[in-house]
Amino acid sequence: MMRSPHAKRRLAPILLATMGAFCSSAVLAATPAAKPDASSQASSQRFVDGIAAVVNKQVITLHQVRTESEMARKELERQRIPVPPQDALQRQVLQRMITEELERQEAERLGIRVTDEHLDRALDTIAQRNRITPAKLRQEIESSGISWQDYLKTLRQDVRSDMLRQRAVDNTITISDAEVDAFLKTQGQRPSGSQPSSAPAPAAAPAAAQQNRPRILGLAQILVVVPEGAPASRVQELRKKAEGLLARIRSGADFAGVAAASSDGPEALEGGVMGTRPVEGWPDLFVKATQDLQTGETSGIVQSGNGFHILKVLTRGDRGGQPASAPAQAPAPTLAQPAIPEQGPMMVTQTHARHILIKTSKVMSDEKAEARMTQLRERLAHGESFETLARRYSEDATAPQGGDLGWLTPGETVPAFEQAMNELDINEISPPVKSQFGWHIIQVLERRTKNMENEFRRMQARQFLFEQRVGPAFEDWLGQLRGQAYIDNRLDPQSSSGRR
């Protein structure tokens, strides 16, 4: 399916990270970096010119780990995050490299490739969200001390991860109408089917309504992962580890430095920073654990299905306003969805369309998929039924309905699909169109203009609920991917898996 309720979730913060905002690489005050000790140097010597890890059949060499570790060290120093001892830094870097290699292998298996066009679109999106030109974006990146090529490499990995998540995870998350109704009720908004009032809004909203206004929240975490099926003794051991890390923080240790050295979270080498998003976009567990904390304060131990978390509040603020803790020079974070008017008509042009989808994979290459779609397009041009061909050949969930997607609202599909669809006249059939999901043929059946005020509120509520679930769901999916893989980690043998 090519709907994208979570499109570009990870792209907007990338520039903000380099400019000191509260995103994936936020600048946090810290103490000077620690020097590697003798034991860590001796540990490294044992693996001179050796293999650091094997991921399925792919080898990661110690030379690669050292190169990446040096880049990570420079980035931590630039952000003023204490650098872990060399052996700890290499272990953290290798864990990240293993995850990236697993993602790369899975993307290759599914036929997902990040083209230059994808990269250019991501750069344009980041520039637009920060209200600067692409040229100014590059200037800001390079002035922060990051080479443009390193930035593009990281961006390419992020785009690939985003495409992989959309393909593997997004469609597994279902938000029911009842959940949307309940969410809107907690926000003091009208439930489904109610009509907007024609009366003017009161001059001052009640206190309860003010409290229910969506806010933004920035969090960092230290995560101690508990393996699935771990015995009670191991769980207790890991809890004690988390308690020890919390004790260090409460004794004055730098949170970002402890995260960089000891967190099992994917954002460990960014000081544990998970980003800034609407409060509703965080898991309820995190919101409840931090609801009484001020900016800069740290939670106790928070247990989830993944393990034990220690959370730090980086920023709070009203939606659309400056976060309470943001420095004056930092740009305010932008939200994934635009603010919705409290009342009044919202006229939107919707499109009723259908499509045929051929997914790419290691077996079905881009070239083969495009050739098949070209053949199907020729058959349609010679009068064969779109519905019949969609039922027979489409690999989308809509195939039984003849590829019918129903009424689509702007922003509901991925950009490549929406752009191609918008260029079609009624009943016109597109040439083959490529997206991250594969190759499509699209036909527009109808268009209409509709007042989408209530629907758009519901769409935003659905997005917030989706945000709560997609991050943990993606981490669970990565955990499953890791659990199914053969991993021989020679720097941290305890984390190896798939041994026979």
C-alpha cells in the first residue's frame, strides 16, 4: 500500500540537530571528554586488522569500526558530550553498525533503493521546514563542522530506514474510529459526526480546555534492554544495572555521557536524545513518567516491554510556540502536521483513484517491475479492464477491490504517487510510476471538493495516535530482524545471536 500517514517523520529534525535544536543530535552541556584508558587500548590491540562482527554473511572489520568510532568521537566532542572509553565507544558504534547493516540487507531483499531523487527530495523537505534554501542548508551543515558528504551519507541511511519502516511497519498499525473518538474527547473536541458551531468562539477558553491543548515534549533516554524470554534472575540483574546508571546521574554524572557509554537505545551516540514531538506522539508510559518533571529533570526507572528506561525532559512548550527550554538562537521545532483551525470550513479537493502495484524485491528488480507495468499499461490502452488486471496482478491489499483506493485527501499518499495522480485528468491512466513501494499504474475516477474540517481533525488525531505506536513498533520489528539474524559480535560476545 502507498498511503503514508507517517511520511518524513525523521527528516525534519536532521538540520535542527546540527543547529543545536532538540532533535536527534541535540547539543547538551557536558564535561570534557575522557581519555581512553590502558585497558581499553589493550582490548583494541587484540583485534588488530581482525573481524569485529559477522552479520549473516557480511563482515564488519575492526578497521571500519575504528573509522566510524573516530567520527563518532569527533561528533560527541562537537556536541560537548563526554566521550566514553575507547572500548565502550567501539562497542556502541559496532551495535549501531550492526543495526544499519541489518537494515541495508533487508532493504536490498525488499528491493528498496535510495536514489539521488529521494535524497534531493529529502534535502528540499528539510530546507523548506527550516525556511531556508538548499544552498543555505549546506552552508549551515558545513559551518557546524560536519562535512557535506558525511551529512549526505547519514541522510541516505535515514531515508532508507524511513522507507523500510513505511514498507514493513506502517501498514501493521491500525487506529480504530473508537480510539479516534476517545482521543478527541480527551482534547475537548467534537466527536465524529458532530457539526461545528456557527457561534463565535469565546474570548477566553476554560482552564480545562487550555490544559488540554496539544504541547510539545522533547525527551532523551537511557535504555537497558531486557532480552525477550530472559529469566527472572537476568531481569533483576539488568534492573540493578539501570539503577546503577540512575544513581550515577543523580550523583551528578552527565546524562548524555552516560547514555553514550551505556545505553542500549538506538540514539545512544546522540546522547540518548529521541527528539521533540507533540505530547500525544509519545507513548503513554513516557508521558505519565515525565508529566510532573520540569525541563532538565530525570525520571526514575520506567519499565516497558523493551526493558528499563531512564527519561530526561529536554524541552516543553505550547504547540506552535517556542519550547520553554530552547535557547534563543535555536529554531523552533516544526511539527509533522500543520495546525488545524478551531472552527470554520476547510475546503479540500479529494481524488477517487485506483491503482495496480508491483512490488520490487531481490527477485523482482526495478527493471523487471517497470517492464511488467509497461506491458500492463499497453493492455489497458488496448481496452482491457483496469479492475480485472488489478485483481489479477496487483500486489496491494486493494487488489480484491480492483485496486480501488477510495477518496484520497492531499498528503494521504506518498509524494511520488500523489504528484502523478494530481497530473491526471478524470479517467486518465498514468504511465508506470515509481515509489518506495514499487511501481504503480494509477487511474483517476472522480474529483470533488469537500469541507474537511471534521475529517481533518480526525486525521490529525489518527496521526497523533499513530506517532505513539510507530516508534515502538519499528523498534520491535528491528528486534525481530536482529533475533532472526546470525550475529557474531566479537567485541561484545554476549550480544551475539543466531549461534548454532
